[in-house]
Amino acid sequence: VELGPRSYEVHVEAGCLPRLGEAAKRAVRAHKIAIITDDVVGPLYAAAVECALREAAFETAVLSFPAGEAFKNIATVNTLWEGCLQFGMDRSSAVAALGGGVVGDVAGFVAATLLRGVDLVQVPTTLLADVDSSVGGKTGIDHPLGKNLIGAFHQPRLVWIDPQALRTLDPRDVRSGIAEVIKYAIIRDPYLFEYLAVNRDAVVALDADAMEQIIGTSCQIKAEIVAADETEAGQRRILNYGHTIGHAIEALDYGRLRHGEAVSMGMVAAAQIACNMGLCDAELPRRQAELLAAYGLPVSLPGIDADAVIARMAHDKKAHGGKPRFVLPVAIGQVAVVEVVDEALVREAIKALM
Ligand SMILES: NC(=O)c1ccc[n+]([C@@H]2O[C@H](COP(=O)([O-])OP(=O)(O)OC[C@H]3O[C@@H](n4cnc5c(N)ncnc54)[C@H](O)[C@@H]3O)[C@@H](O)[C@H]2O)c1
Ligand SMILES: [Zn+2]
């Protein structure tokens, strides 16, 4: 990720976890590193990470909190601040985030705020964290009034991705992460789209080469977009493809959908809107739905209430203070940001999900 003096490496390699130590040594000036993780990932990978860091002469401590979005809050952060201070961290110490997007966001926020900011290393262990949350520097927690409302931009010094860690992940979480990979293909990369279509079995089997390929390509796309627009003033918005409607569907909580499943349906609806506006031909929504379905992602939602989704979108817009904006596909690998979309078209596309 090219950000001048704050540039950092995103390393993707199957089996790279035991070699984190040397890389961390190059990336941070710390002597002490607090490994922040959750109580599901910790028992699986914290020992290996500790061992790798100690081999490189770091002093380490493992700080763990209960897994899940419900713990992405200020109480958890407060406990972690305390743990870091008790570990004797100073301005030149570092935090390593070991886990999914929840750990990455929480540990990133701790690193952003502790002693006005310490170095951060991201060691993601879910596909969503590999391709999305670990890269780009967004950190934060939830507030009773809404998700992700409190936070800071704090870029990591290193992102160290071992796709082998996905072998212990719930397959439904893997599928959910694939939705974000398909998102990158639609917004930026027709070759990635083809690759996903042709190599579906290898990807589903978590084949090492296939995972390096799709995670590496996704991170490269995110890195380019973040480098061009670090704080989401412009171009970075295209990363929200499928998320305008997807977030609303997710918030309405139709049978505890995963984020990626809601985004899958959000992309289906967005492509339908684009098609109905004449921005793309009917082939695009068809091929996109085919690929999503091939990966076991939902492309319809019986019982969806279009009015509730639209009301929720208006609520989200208000909370984020923006104009109504849609990221719509023009071709596979290309999107346009459209400021105002006729509400009837939006309703029609949501109804089509039924
Ligand atoms: N900062 C960003 O730019 C950004 C971007 C997208 C999403 N997010 C955030 O990411 C979060 C979602 O992340 P997520 O989907 O990774 O959820 P998560 O972190 O809750 O992980 C899902 C579950 O999988 C477990 N897990 C993680 N890795 C595992 C592994 N290798 N083996 C077995 N179990 C494992 C976790 O303990 C958890 O129970 C949300 O809070 C969202 O707001 C942030
Ligand atoms: Zn997303």
C-alpha cells in the first residue's frame, strides 16, 4: 500500500505464519508486542504467533476477548488498554491483531489510541479480514446507536496473511468472504471474475495457489484504491458496491445473515438497477448471479420487505450524512458512482429479490 512514509507491505503466502517474526522485525521498531485476539482464534493460532515473534527476540503478551460482534465495544477496548499498560507498553511498543474483522477493528482502535498511537501489525484469519478489513487502516468499535460509529484511521505497518488459517474457519464464513472477492472482480478486474468462475472447485477446497491468487489480487485492488483515496473522499467509495442495499438487508436481520450474504443480495439488486437504467446489458446481472450462486451465496430473499429496506437505507444515509449514492456496474470490472437513482427503480430491484 503506497502511502509515502506510511507505506506498508501486504504479504500473502500459504504457510507464512511461522515466519512473521523476521517480517515484523523489519516493519516495526518495537521490543514489546501485545498480541490481541479472541477466544476462538487464540487457542488455534496464538501460540504459533507468539513463538514466531519470540524467535525474532520480541517480548510478547497475549490479550484475548470473547469472540463476536457483540464484544466490539468500548468495554472490551478498556480492558485491552489496561492489559497493554500492565504489560508495560510504551510509545515504541506494538500491537498485533490476530483474528477476523472484529479483532482487527478492535485491536486497530486500541493501537490507534494507546499512548496516542502505537505500531500495528495485522494478522487476519478470516477471508473477510484477509481481503478487506486488514488493509486500509479503518479501525473502530460499535456504539449502542449504531455499528462502526466510533473509530480512527490507523494504517498498519505490516499485513501478514496466511491463507492456511482459513482451514479451521466455518465454511459459511469462507463463502461470506468470497462475496467481497466477487465485489473486487466486478468493480475492477474481469480476469479475477474469470478466475473465480474457472477455478471454483480449487477455491472452495481452499487450495493454496488458488487462495494466494484471489486474496493477493483482492488486496492489490484494495491497496490501489486506498493509496489513491485514503480517507474515502472519492474513489474509495466504489468499495461500497453492493453495500448500500446490502447493509440495509443486514441491519434488518433476515434470519441472521452473514455480512457477505447480505452484500451478495445487495450486488444482485445493484446490477438489476444498473440494467434497468440502461447502464449495462442483461448479461451482467445474469453472469454475476451465476457466479454468486456457484459459491453458495444467496441471490434471492423470499419474504423481503422492499419498503423496510428503503426506509433502512434512508436511515443509514442520515446517520452517515451523505447524499443518496449508488455504485452501479457498467461492465464486469467497471463501476460508476451515481448520485441520484429513481426510488421506483430501487424498489423494483429489491422486489426482484423475492
Ligand atoms: N475495517 C474495515 O475496513 C472493515 C471492513 C469490513 C468489515 N469490517 C468489520 O469486520 C467485522 C466482521 O469480520 P469477520 O467476518 O472476520 O468476523 P469475526 O471477526 O467475528 O470472525 C467470525 C468468527 O470466526 C472466528 N474465527 C476467525 N478466524 C478463524 C479461524 N481461522 N478459524 C476458526 N475460527 C475463526 C472468530 O472467532 C469469530 O467467531 C465486522 O465487525 C465489520 O464491521 C471492517
Ligand atoms: Zn463488506
